[in-house]
Amino acid sequence: MIAAKAIVAAFLSLHLLQGCGGGCLKTNDLRTMLNSSLKVGDTQREIETVLGNIGFSWTYTDFLRRYNTTIRDEAHCGAYQAISVYIYLDDARRLAKIEVLDSYTMP
């Protein structure tokens, strides 16, 4: 699990800092990385460790039992394109579902 967390952090950091050859961070790439680092049933502590290693700013809404973030890479993707990530917990505060979606919003 620790190796997977390090891979996620390294991949995302390098991808965003170097622009991956001028391209955007891809929704499918991020989805794959999260799904390889987290699995259904992971504890809230395990989830928070992975999210902390990724380095984006995450918000947790207790009412929805959901972590979320919107990732923008204006330098490579433009001001209107983003990736929205939602990580849902079940009643026992364990991972239930991960959603990674393309988002087109105002800056």
C-alpha cells in the first residue's frame, strides 16, 4: 500500500509540474491511479493518507460522507477544464465509491 501511495504522489506531481509533454492530466489516468491506491472497504484513515500523499486540497462533507476536490491545470488544459473527484464513504466510514469526472466550469 505504501508503494502504491508513493507512485500516485510521484505520478501526479510530475504530471502536473512538467505538463506531461504539454498535455493535461487525464481523467482516466487519475481514476486508474486512485483505484490502484484505494479499494472498497478502506478505512477513513487509509483514505486520508492516500489523499494527503496526492497533495491536492480536499474537502470532506460529513453530511454527504464525501471527500471532493476540483483539479485545474490552467497552464496545460485551459481555464475552463477541470477534473472533479468524489470519494464516498459508507455508514461505517469506509470507502464505498470513487468518481472521477471531467468538469467544464468557469475559472
